[in-house]
Amino acid sequence: MMVIMGKSLLTKSFRVFFSIFTLPVVALTSQAALAEVCNIKLHNSSSFKIREVKMSHIDKDDWGENLVDRLEDKVVWQGQSVNMQFDRDRDKCLYDMKIINEHNHVEKLHGVNLCENPDFEISDGW
């Protein structure tokens, strides 16, 4: 009788354990299916270094991570072109871009269509 009860408790414990660990995996899998890697190319034709580039979907209030931090030099030099990647929401093309130069000057480009043109040139007149 105790063995049957022990087996029953063990089965319940296993179900709870299994549920606790499979639910987050299912949630992470469904979130990952909604995102895809977006490649952008940035050409720095300006006379200043770029320290930060951040992207945000136009429907969101927060900026993503600094894409320049992923680069080896942690800066986009004058005259340099770099490829950058970030995770974007699938089927969403319109993003805002925030660029901060070496003098902490901030510029924002709103409603950039990444599906049509993922190449950007930054010049002194922007």
C-alpha cells in the first residue's frame, strides 16, 4: 500500500516538475518564433565617431541595446562602414533609430523602413 502511495506521489511530483520546466521552454520557443535577425549596414560619412546606435520598433517606447557595443572597436569611425545585427519583430518593418556621436549629440531617425532599405549613410548634415 505504501509503495502504491509512494508511486502516486512520485508521479505527481514528476508532473509538477515537468510542467515547471516545460512551460518556460514553450514560452521561449514561441517568442523566438516571433523574432528574426535583421542586418543593417551603417556608413559613417561624417566627421565624427559614432558611439551608439539603438533601434526601437515604432510601437515601442524603449530603445534596444547599443549595437555599436557588439563591434570590435566599440565605435564606428569616420569613413567606416559596418554591418550590425539585432533581433526585430517578424513582419514589422518600421523602426526608429537613435544615433549618438562622440560629443554625445543625439539624432533620431523615425519610421525607417528596414524591409525596403537596411543601408544607412550618416553625414554631417543629418
